[in-house]
Amino acid sequence: MNVNSVASMSQIFYKIFHTSQNNALFNHVLNQGSSTNSLFSSTNNTLNYKNLQDILSNRLNEHKQLLSDLDTYNKTSTSFYNDYLPAMKNLKNSSTALNNTLSDSTASADTIIAKVKNFASDYNKTVDVLNANSNLSNKISNLAESFASPKYNSRAFTSIGISVNDKGTLTIDENKLMTALTNDLGKVNELLGGSNGLANKTALKADSSIANSTNLISFPKLLNSSVNSFMPGIFLDLYA
């Protein structure tokens, strides 16, 4: 740290010291220490800048890693949310559109297939975002597992032309889906449409994920502790 900046901070703390002298609690804590005289002369209240500079420099050096970690956290969080929120919003929209189309008795098979493909594309993008960031927190890991749930019913989905891999992403076999729509529309509606189908469940899940998107990446406990203790810690160093 630049010596001039440390000296400037020393002057600030000197002013804080004098301003705080009228605070009974501050003086009680201050009087518990034995090293105050090494910083402030009892005769003329002259600040021993050298000692204070040493304390501040040591304290600030200890928190260089904190600043680096905080910068990494901000960049990681921003990058995640820039991918996560648009993916969830698109998925909510395509899920709702697919469910609405399946409930429309006049919708053609081609129209339904187009909606299924859009849904699958948005679903896969969302699953990819969650899987790529599942190591950032338990909340994201749990979301990734939740959106991979179709894999537990993969045989049923495969029967209508939708295969699910072990990561939960979807692949559409258009010919097989067309056959299912032609020969067994009821099964397609059962698996994808209605209140219990994949489309509606996904729309509700995406909506909930958007509404509860705050703090998916928890502020690290170490950073919380360091930030909260930084300023009090300086005073503890001064007056311990």
C-alpha cells in the first residue's frame, strides 16, 4: 500500500478516535487495552503514525485475498445469472406455449411437433446451464437434479419419440413423434400436456425458479466473516 494513503487513513482513524471519546461504550472497550499509549500520547494526544501505519498495513495485507475472492465471486455470480435467467424465462414461455397447443383440438401435428422442438431446445439449454454451474452451490445442484427428472421416466417418453439422456436433456425423433400423434394422441397429451404433463410441470418449475432466483450462489462464509470483521478488526488491533 502507498505510504501516503496509509498516512491518510491514519489521520482518519485519529479523528474517529477523538470523535468517539464521548461514547461511553467505546471508551469502556478502549480502556480495557494496554497498548493505547503506543498510538496516542496521553499528554498531547499526538498520534504515533508509524505504529498505526504498521497495524493498518498488516491488516490490509491480510485482506488482499478477500478482495480477490470477492472479485471472483462477483464475476462468477454475474456470469451465472446472465445465462440462468434468460434460459428460465425462455423455458417458461415455450413450456406454456406447448401446453396451450396440446390443449387446442384444432392444432395440427406439425404445429405440435414445432412446439415440442422449441420446448426441447429451451429445456436442454436450461439443463446445460444448471449442470455447468452445479458445483457453485447446493441450490443449483438440486435444481439441476430437479430438471433432470424426465430421465426417471425415459422409457415412456421414448415411446412417443422423446429420448432422455442421463443428464436430463431431450432429443426429438420427429418421425416417431408424428406416429405417436397420429396413432396415440392421448398418450402424448398424458405425458406432455394437461396439469400433470411435462410441459405444465416445467412451466411451473421455471416460474418458481425465476421467483426464487436470489442468492442461488451463496456469499461465501469466509467472505462474510472477513467483511464483517475487517473494520472492527482494525480497532481490535489498535486497542487490544
